[in-house]
Amino acid sequence: MADLLPLLLASGEELTRLYARADAVRREYCGEAVPVRAILEFSNYCANECLYCGLRAENAVPTRYRMSADDILAAVDQIAATGVAGTVVLQAGETPGYSDDEISALLRRIKAAHPALAITLSVGNRPRAVYARWREAGMDRYLLRFETSDPELYARLHPNGSLAERLQCLRDLRAVGVQTGSGFMIGLPGETLPTLARNILLCREFDLDMIGSGPYIPNPDTPLGAKPNAYADDPEMFFRAIAVLRLVNPAAHIPATTAFDAVFPGGRDLVLQRGANVFMPNATPTSLRRDYQLYPGKPNVDESAAQFADRAVARLRAIGRPVAAGPSHSLKRPPPEQE
């Protein structure tokens, strides 16, 4: 950990060299082509009370919605028709209103209709047996962020959860052969620089296939809404963290998360040049998008599902990066069909 702290504090010419090194490692391990993974937020119901999240159960601000299976399939059809996104990311609150068996049936329908499209699911903690059933039904990947490596901080921010339980779920996902994604927020209130370094090292310990990390953004409709980001006075830390994350996890897929655009104009463009290699546009139906507000200032809430592909391609072209073809599976393991 001691080796990471100076990098996380780099400035001036050292910072320039850090970004150049991270970009070179990204190029060596991931190439220039950028995988596009379309996010479909199919339900904003959640039983959890995470202190920072706009979807927390007690928050009365969002209008709660739950897309029907047919509507989800129609949205996935639109995503596949663009020919740009090789993956659909099905994301919802941790109690999305679907039973485990209903999610299995949904996965089968999507995979039958679009066998070449990779499916990432993100609906929270589940027993290992459920993850195994979902994998058999067509789930290729699972995203479950641990948010912080500090057990006490995790417990304070997640009243009905524990870091130990979260990490066990990651072990279970790996055990059943699912490509596994996790990650953390950068600058949670109460986070220290050593905690940030441990977050990065924990990603390496779990040998993650994908690591999603972005800045914590206070949501005024939550109990943590008045607490600023721990690095509010040093926002360059958000980019340093991604650069160091790439150096420590060279073969992981690292997305340029939406939160970077919320805190910096063109933030995702910058982070794609400082270690990140994946672009994840939002393909949720426009009528629902404003009610899936984890934090304020979420960009592109008025962008139609039909527009996301053209805009993603144009944005990547502007920084000299082509779109990757196909599902862009893990760089560390054989694709699911070869296992």
C-alpha cells in the first residue's frame, strides 16, 4: 500500500507521467477499441437504506417503476439493433420486484433472442445457488460493487448490510464461473487516502474482470446529502485513482463511469485517456430515466435510447478511439461458451 500513496498524491510532471503510464498500460492490455455496454435500468425499487443513494427505500422523491418483461425485451431489441453495444447491463435496486425465477426466465428470453449479446446483471446480494441458476439461464457477468474496503465505514453507510456479506457474494460469483465486476466510490465521506489505496488493492485481490469506480456525488434527498466528497478540494484525485487502478489491475475492464461527466465537463473522455477502456451509455427508456437518480446531475437524462449509439460512436471518435466489436468478454478468462 505504501507504494500507492505517492501515486495518489502525484502532481505536476509526476501526474502527467502517471496518466501517460496508465494510458500506455491500458493500450498494451486492452487495445484501442472501446467496448460499449448499454445500461438498462429496469426497476428503481430497492429494499436497502444506503445513506448516499437516491433509490434507498425510504426516499419518497422518485416515482417507483418496474419495467415489464416485454418492455425489457423491447428495449434490449433496440439496443441490439444499433449494432454498437456488445453487452446489455440489466441494473436495478436490490429488490427489483422480480422473483429469482422470473429473472431466470427473463435471461433465457434475452439470450434466445440475442445469443451474441453479452448479459451483465446487477441486482445485489443473492445466494450462490441463485447466481448459479442465473448463469445457467444466460447471465454472462455480474456487477456487485463493494463501495469501500473499510468494514466500519461500510456498516455506517449500509445499515442493513455488511462488507463481509458483500465480499462473500463476490467469492460465490467467482465460484460459479461468472465474469465478476465490482468496484468502489471515490471519496465517500469518512474515506481516507489509505482506504482508497486498500480499495484499489482489494480489486486486485479478487482478480476482478471489471472494475467500476467513480466519484461519490452527494444526493440532497439522502441522509448523507450534506456531506461533501472527501476529495472535494482535490477533484484530480478522481482521475489519479483510476490511473492507479489501471496500473494495479492492468488486464481488468475499467469503465469510464457516468459520474465523471456529472462532476467534470467531458469527464468520461478524460478518464478514457487516463486508464479506463469501457464506455457505458444509458439505454433506459427516456420516460423512466429521471426516476433512476442515484445522485443529482446525472447526464443525458433526455437522450433517447435510439440516440445513445450514435452519440457514443461520435464521442469515442472525437478522442480517436474506435468501438470494439462483439461482447468484449473478460481479458483474463475464456468466454462463457468455451468454459
